[in-house]
Amino acid sequence: MVLKSKRRINTKSVRSMLTWSHYRFKQLLISMSDRCGVIIVETNEAYTSKTCGKCGHVHTKLGGNKLFKCPECGYVTARDANGAFNIMLKALAGTPFTLTGDAIEVFSAVGLVLDI
């Protein structure tokens, strides 16, 4: 019979292990973007799923709802889609770009035009 070890992994170690895969993914993404000439724009995702993508109102009491319903303008969409849209808006706010039809052209520091 095998006895279970009483030693547990401490919280600091667990937290560091959970971030390894995200860090590795970020490093791979950056290296691949450098090879392909793609711009990576880092942005903070705080409050993106709580902010209305249409009017900008921050709805703090979402609970566990899968849908985002804005109490100000009545906009209804999937919560994840709303968060992704708001992350895109935050990223575009810090970069020079133009809209051409349905395409977004982002201008990098070296003068390349990248279609998104």
C-alpha cells in the first residue's frame, strides 16, 4: 500500500506553474510575428467583458451570464464576443490605422502596411 504524501505544493509554486504556458505562448507568438512581419499590440484586458462595445458603459454586475446586456443602450451580445471586440478597440486605440471598407490597415513604425 502506498501512502499519500502530506506535502502539498504551496500557492506561489502553483501560481508560477499556471503562468508558464501563457508566457511560452506569448514568446512563440512574438517570434512568429517577427518572422512574418506582423505587429503584436499588447493590451490590458481588464473590464473588456464588462464594458459595452457600443456605448462604453461599464456594467459591473454581470454575474455568470453568458450574454452581455447593456442597461444603458440595450445592446445584447455574447459576453466573450463583447470582450474580444473591446480588446480589439483598446489595441487599435494605441496604434495608427485606417479603415478601408471592411479592412483595417495598421501602420507600423517601419512604414509597413499590414491588413487585418
